[in-house]
Amino acid sequence: MALLMLASAAVFAADKAEVVVRTDQAGSTISRHIYGHFAEHLGNCIYGGIWVGENSPIPNTNGYRNDIIAALKEIKIPNLRWPGGCFADEYHWKDGIGPRNERPKMINTHWGGVVEDNSFGTHEFLNYCELLGTEPYVCGNVGSGTVEEMSKWVEYITFDGESPMANLRRENGRDKPWKVSFWGVGNENWGCGGNMTPEHYSDLYRNYATYCRNYGDNRLLKIAGGANSSDYNWTEVLMRNVGAGQMWGLSLHHYTVPKGWGPGGKGSATQFSEDEYFTTMEKALFMDELITKHAAIMDKYDPRKRVAFCVDEWGAWYDVEPGTNPGFLYQQNTLRDALLCATTMNIFHKHSDRVRMANIAQMVNVLQAIVLTKDDKMVLTPTYHIYNMYKVHQDATNLPIELLSPSYSVGTRNLPALNVSASKDANGVIHVSIVNLDPKKAISTNCSLGQVAAKSVSGQIVTAADLATFNSFEKPNEVVMTDFKGAKYKDGVLSLTIPAKSVITIALK
Ligand code: AHR
């Protein structure tokens, strides 16, 4: 059956959706790296979040919190971006090596003006990645650094032979180099990373990238600092002036800010009207248009799609929780954020031919965090449970979707209530993920999968009583992932009713 392609624009008012999963059309691989994370020296992301030091009473392994290690391993985090963010373009890596008590201190000018004692540096970060079994994504300093400084950082980390930087690494207790592929050449160089024009940055990129060498069998995958949201000109200039030969990836940063960036506030993380919820989702769905338009520019210069589009900062950005440091960006996380996260991942799946990396901001205690901590307590947020549910899509083959969705309407405004993605993993298991954004109406569907002979059907769901439900340290299990038993599969048709405000993933084996 040929339904109109895709999704987002095609809406009609009813409580039934038509979904076709094109199991006969294998799409691109959904890179596991779109499930990446981001840890900046900001608020309590690093300090108190992932790192407490070896002498802490909080249970730790070599200074890293054990509860967070277990949580991250469970969701198989594929990569971790560090040290920023805006912090990256003020970070001088040599301040963060050697004996911790001798490391110079600095002011974290972007984030609360607090003293950064550099006790978490290159060794602490790269050893953490090894412990987690995740790939490091290091972001170098273009804004206030030098070509020499960045070049020597690469040598320090990755060179195996005799050299001044490799020997310095050995003096600091690490004999063998680390393996580092993902290498960012600056961050937000249109803003906190130097307020540059794209023309100036693209020249600097070429200069810096030239001296980021491949040592031994280490191959750097260099990522150019990309556009701010819909700054399509930035992408145009970078693709024209740098191009596929000199960068592995080009980044994009886009945050969902319900009330915008103005002085009136961004909106509360936990107290919002349905109208504000609607706006949040409308803005989150804008990611589809953004990627489509940036990708069209990239296609013009790179029709073979060699350059990966890396959405290496995204997520919801609300007002900080009352009483917390405004520079620490600490916010709660509700069912609304779970719906936003799953919707965004469905968009990334759809664009998996171009989007090959993404990093939600940020991993612990900052913005749309997957984990929150308070002293020795830790809580998994609703967003965490989406990462857990969606991990089955990592490195699976995307299956195109045809969808006619009922509308979700507020006043005269309409959105497609459903968004859907599907993939087939290496064992032939098909996973279908469906988000119902409508907070009041359940939606039923007979989803067609063609000639798929599945022997078993199982499912998982994330939902809650209210859009604003969240997990607190006192009540950590208000929004969790549970089994969903309401799906049936017969003769190529998957029948289910998706409850209001829920995310479901069905496995067909
Ligand atoms: O994630 C918080 C900040 O948002 C980052 O430091 C910066 O890159 C972006 O503006």
C-alpha cells in the first residue's frame, strides 16, 4: 500500500493512524553514535556528578561514581563529548595534567564564575571512557588556544613513540596512548567560541585541522564547529570552504526553549500549561525541518554524503530550578522530556543517511540530563528511560515509515499526534518505536509490516499520570519503563492502541 510519504505534514482528525513500516526497503544504518552524550565543566555535571574523587564517601571506582557508571553501561553510551561547550574554547589542556594538587586553578567564566581546579583533566576523562567502554569525543580550543596547543594535545593523547608530549604522558603515569577518533575543532565559534564569521572560522578550521595528526593507526575523525540552529549560511560557507576532504563531520546545535531566549524566562521544567507543552513539541519537531534544510546544503557540496552531520548539542533548555545557581543550568525532567527525546530520536533515525552523531545536552545534572544527583543519591530521569528503551536501534538498519497520523490540536494549532520509526537489527529483530504526543487521546493502529514472519511480539512503554510527572530523589520511580502487553501481530499486521502521552517500542522476533 502506498501511503503518502511521511509523517509530519500529513494529518487528519481521528483517533486512528495508518502506519506502514517498509520492511522491503532497507534504509541507512542508524549509527549508534546518535545516542551520544555530552559532559561539560558546568555546574555539577563533572564535579559531584560523574567525578567525586577517590577519597569520597560516595561509592566510587578510582574517583568515578559507581551508580553513574552502572546507569551509563546499562544504556550502552557510545560516545562522550568533553570538555565543552563554551568551556572548551577557554580550556588549556596542560592545566589538567600532572599531580592534581599542583594543577593551576582557573575561573569558569561561562558557568557561574566558579573556580575550576582542573582536578578532572585529560587522564581522568580518557580513563573514564575506557572504564565505560565508550568512545571519547574531545573538543579542542580554537577560540582562545593556538594551533600548537591543539596539535600537542593530539600528540600527548595518541602518539606511541618517543616524543616530548608522549614522554610527558608517560611521566604522568600513562604509557600507552589512548585511542581517540572523534576530535572537535572548536565549539560554537559563531558565539562563545570566538564570535567569528563562518569565513574566518573556516580558514582557522583548515589551519588547526592540518596539525591534528594521525599517529600510528589512530585515525582522527575531525568535526568542524557548525551552525547555530537555522543559520544555514554557516553550513553553506563551511561546506564550500572546507568540504568533505578536510572534515569528517560538521556539527549543529539546536535547543528547544519553550518561551524562547528573551529576558522573560525560558519556561519552567515542571510547571507548564498544555499550550506551553504544545509549543515545546512544535519546537522539538522543528528539528526535522532543520536537518532537512542543512542536509540539502550539504548534499549540494557532498552528494556522496561523506560528511557526517553531528547534532552534538540538543535538548530542552528551561529555567533553572528555583534556588539553584543560575550558572549551573540544573533543571528537572518530566514525561514531557521523554516525549521530546523519543520524538527527536525518531527524527534522527529518519535522517540516518546524514545524521551520524548526536549528543544530548548534558549527561548529568545539566539541562536535559539523563541522570540527576544529590550528594550520594542518584535518580534516573524520564529521558534516561527513553535511551534505555531506544538502545535497540543502535547500529540497526533504518526502515522507512509511511504514516497518516491524527492531529493533536490546541486551539487552531495542529501537530501530528504520532511520530514513528523502525529498524531491523543484526539478528533480524524488528523494533517499531511510536510516540503519541496527544496528552488526552489514545490512538489505535493496524501497522502494516508486509512479509515479516514474527514468532513473538513484546513491548515496552514509558508514560505517566501527567505530562509534568517527574522522578525525584524521594520518589524515583514515577516515570519508568514497563512492559507493554497490548500489541498483537498477525499476518504482517501489528495491532495496538498507543495510550495518550506515551512512548512505546515493540520488538518483533
Ligand atoms: O550546553 C550548554 C551550552 O550551550 C554549551 O556550553 C554551549 O556550547 C551551548 O551554547
